[in-house]
Amino acid sequence: MSKKYIQKFKQSWLLEPIFKQWLSRVDGDEFKAYCTYCSVAIIAHRKALIAHSEAKKHIGQINAPKTSMISKYLKVSLKDERKIAELKIAAFIGEHCSINAVDHLGVLIKSLDPKSQTLCDLKLHRTKCTSLILNVLAPCWFNELIKDIGSMYYSLIIDESTSHDKKMLCLMIKYFSKKKANIVTTFYRLVEIEKCDAQSLFNCVVETLKKDDLDVNKLLGIGVDGASVMVGRHNSLSSKLKEVVPHLIVNRCICHSLHLACEKAFSVLPSFLDFLIRETYNWFSYSSKRQAAYNNLYQELKGGIPNKISKLSGTRWLARSEAINTILNQWDLLKVHFNTISNNASEKCYVSHSLRDMYKKNEAFIYFHFLKNTLSKVVYLNKLFQSNDMDPLKLLNDLNDLLYSLLNIIVVPNQLNKVSRSNLVSYDFEQYTMGSTCINYGYYFTKHSSLISSEHLLEVQNRCKQFMIILCKEIQKRIPDNLNILERINVFSPDQSTSILKSDITNIVVEFNALVENVDCTLKEWNLLNSLDSEDVKQLNSTVEFWAYVSKIKDAGGQPKFGNISSLVLNLLCLPISNATVERAFSIMNIVRDKLRNRLATLTAEAIMRLRYSLNGNCDTFSPTPEMLKLFNSEVMYSNNFDDSVLDYFNTSNSENNFI
């Protein structure tokens, strides 16, 4: 078989009129030629060269206006007014809607005022807008966050979730900001992980902190849920972190604990109650025809529009409380509705017949009143712990009040009075509980108890008593560590701190000596706090405001007068109480990265989430910083960090401006 001949570049081609204007050889490769106009390499075949010379692209490059070599490398500097306008539009788009909308929004804004030079110069489409979010806005805000944390101690709130077949680890950070004089809880990182075992989570957290130049030894506490991979004693994320940071405080989420406690207690009640709640919601949620029929019935009998039954959650049991309240408020009408549906000959549905029979049971009606009365206290406390505005020191009293109020219903009063509030967690109360018939289960429970026979009433009372016992036991079992942490911090309330008769904090200072420079100086400063002006203290609304005020007080030499004690307390106030903030972050992530945008890269999703947390709904008052204007250049905007997959975030909804 003959060997195939490969043409080499011929020097004579450079003298031919058809080639000499644009052809050159390729150094190091004698089998290729190079077009200086199109900047492409071509196979060194005469036929291929002739075909290239006749191509439309090549002819267009030859006929294009010539520019000097100097102007080729000159870059036109954008005016700051235009940069600010484009950054503000990018911030608005990133917070509120699909970036695909900026293609039309940019044209629309330019047409608003043809006389405005700034508006006429605007050139902002989805690629540039994406680059501004990913490589300008998000990095600047992240640098501000790291700078604001500085050398302060901080806590992390950690949770993992699966999003579109990808395991994600979300990190929220909580610290005292000297700049804002307040405790800040904000988004830190969104990291994609391959495995969800303890070692993988540990490596991810430590490597992320080191990469961002945050001192691991400054990590004061972590907030996690109750999963064994997070809080197990021997092989968990918390146990591995404690090996590196011995002073680390691990705080299990109180909200998770309350959900699990109620779910455990509910298991002693009849199973048909859960069926009734779940299937009543399902009955209406999947059929607009059924909703319309019930709305008409409600309109005729009561007037107005009925409240919808809240969707149930598989992991948040207390979501049933709102559904219970809605069902109870519409009990009679739901009873009529399912009775009508079941009597309809054309309706042969097992669920409708089952629900009709359950709504006829007076026991179910009484159970619902008991649950509404009991769960309302738990739900209220759960909402307090989810709030970002609550004073953490006051939460201790609310937590104790919940446990005390539940025990006060089932325990003999004389026995309960012998126990101090601080010892309720370890109190063995079951031997002192009252008889089932002596317990007050609530006004409406008693009012409707005559609807059932005495035997059935006794069974209902026994089950409700058992519900209360298990609920109290589960609360005692699941939240002792949380109570202990809150009890320690409670001594630093403004009232106790400025009192002449103070609590001894020596044990706390010694235990957290890493947070202070000198133990003796800290104790002396604590004892001098009663010298503060009481009028100034009364004007402070919260514990954080009080200690932020104390930290700013200077002595005659201009040094912090209460630097040690204020640093200790402000750092302890940064300990996480619940995981509500990281759960909200995952909710935002699921909005940003929904089913239609499942190809959105993690880096891009993180940038959009950082933008939303940094703006905090205030894009209308956003003003770009000098650092952002400095980074507004092609080298930064279109660097190698730019992720083309971000465009998938928008292209899937090409024609819609889906505001979120």
C-alpha cells in the first residue's frame, strides 16, 4: 500500500498575488499555513488556501476598515456614571428576576430618555450582567464580609441538603460586627460535596475556612440539626471539629428538637387523626373541581372564602398545627361537604367515605381541640427561636416557661412547687402526675366532652395525658444542652450586669479564657459595671445594644474600659440558637436553582445568593462601592472564573420575566 503524501508549506506561495497580502507560515509546523486577517491556521494545501481566500468571512476581514496598531491596544475607559448605572441594573436583576429579562430591560431603559448620554451609552445584556454578578458584585461583598469579621470569634450554622442530584453544604456565619455594632447572621458559603460522611464534612468546613483566611481556632460554636453525622459522640462533624478546636460549643437546633418531641408524643394518639389531617389536605390540593364545590358550599352557609389548609411537611411536624386550626375552624362545613360527597351515587371514593366517618366522630373533634390548645404554646416558642430579632437571653425564660406550663397541667401543684425553674430539665415528674380525670385539658375540651360516653371520654383523657407526659419527657431529653448554654449567657443581661449584687462569673470566664486577655481584669471589669449611668442604660433596647455600648466606653487613656468583659459577652452572644437561618438559605437556593434551572453551577448559585443576602431587599438604595467600580473591567469581568453555565439559569425561561 502506497504512503499518502502530505503537502508542506511552500515559500513561493508568499509571492503569489492571491496569497501575499494575508498568508504566512506557522513556526514549528511545516504542514500548516496562517491567515493574518482571520487569525486562523489552515492546512498547507493550495486547494484549501484558495477556498479560504474565497470565504465570506475572509473577504469581510480584508474589506473591514483598517485600524492602527496603537488604537488596537487602546481601551476606552467607561465613565463612572455608566458603570454605576449598569451595576445597579445588574443588582436589581440578580435579586428579583431572571437575567434573561435584562436583554429587553436594557433596551427599554435606553429609550426612556434619548437625551441622557448615560442611558444612551448603556450596553447590558445577559452575558455582561452575569459577569457583573459573578465576578464583580459577589466578590466585593464577600471581601467586605471577611474584612468585617477580622479577628473576631465567629460561629457557623451548618446544614446539608440534596438539590437536583447534587449534595450541597450550606454555611451561615454569625459574628459581632464592630462596624454595625450588632450581631450579624448572614450567608457565608455554598459548597458542593461528593459524600456526606463526617470526614468529608469536616474536610470541607476546615478547607473552606483556611481558603478564606479565617482562623479555625476562632470558631466558637456550630449550630447543627440532630443528625448523627452532625452531633454523634465518636465519629461526627462536631466531634472531629472539637479535636481541632477544644473550646467549640455544639448547639443542636431547638426548633428541630421541638418538632421531634411533638412527633413522638403524637404517636400515642389514634392513627386516624393523622390520616384525617393529611387526606383532608390531599382531597382539595389535587382537584380544582373539589375546591370549587367546597367554596360554593362555604359561600352559601357562611359567606366569604374559606382559608386553605396548610401543606404538611415530612420533616417539620409542627406544620400540622396550622392545618389542625384551619380544619377545626371549618369542622361543621367539612363534615357537611364529605357527607354530601359520600351520598353522591356517582362518587365511589374510599377516602371520601373514610373522611365522612371520621368527621362524624366526636372523639376526633375533642382531640383536635386538645391539640390546638397544647400545640399553640410549642408553635409560639418555635417561632421565637426562628426569629432573628429576638433577645437570646430572654429566650431562656420562654423555654423554661414552656416546660413549666406543660408540667403545671399534669403534675400535682404541691410537688411542682418544690422544684426550681432551673432544675425542671432533670425533674422526674412522672410519679407525681395527677389522674387522667383530674387534669384540665382546656375549656373547649371540657365543653364538648359531653358529646361522647364516659368510657370513650376516659380513653381520650388517658391518651391526652400520655401525650403530655411524652412531650415533656422528650423536651427534657432533647434540649438540656441548649438550656445550659442559655443559662450561662443569662447572667449577662443588662439588669444583672448593672446590679450591685452580681452573680459570680468566675467559672464562665475560666471556661472561656481564650476569649479574654486576662481573667482577673475581666472579673474586675464585671464588678465595675454597676458604675454605668443608669439613664443611658435604660435607653438601650436589647442585650446586644447594651454590650455594644459598653464596648465603646473609653478610659482617660483612650483605651476600652470594659474591653475584656464586653468581648467575652459579645462573642458568647454569637452562639447559634437554632438552624432557622440556614433553612431559609436552602429555601432561597431552591428558588434560585429550581427544576427548570437545574444545570446552574454551584459557584453561580452562591454568587446570586450572596447578592440577595447582601442587598437584603434594598436594591433600590444600593450604591456601588469604589472597589466595585475598580473591578468593572474586562480582565476581571470575563476572567477564567466566569462560568458559562450561569446562562442556563435564564435560557430555560426564554420568553418570561419570572419575578421571584
